[in-house]
Amino acid sequence: RSAQLLGYLQTPHSLEELVDRRLLYPQGYDVPFVPCAERHTIAMHLGELLAQGQVAKHGDGRYVAL
């Protein structure tokens, strides 16, 4: 999933934009927990990628691959 996320981050995106793109669940699978699960998982991956120096966070909250 980190590789897929890095692909998305070739252009800057906010966490909410990434949640809307869906990393875990396919588009159309709309049950109440999906946005929360997406947000949590993507935030976890972003934290790991930040710590590894593979992404940066802009001042406006958007993330981008380095």
C-alpha cells in the first residue's frame, strides 16, 4: 500500500483527498466505517513514509513524495 500511496503523492494531496481516492476499499463500497478506516490507515502509512524521508508535508497540510 505504501507504493500505491507514493504513486498518488507524485502530486501533492491532503489526507482527505487521499481518503476520497480510497487505498483500502474500492469505490462504491460505502459502509459507515470506511472513511474512518481509510483515514486511519492512510495516516499510519503517511507517518511511516515521513519517518523514512520518502514524503514531505507542505505547510498547507498536503503531502508529496520526495
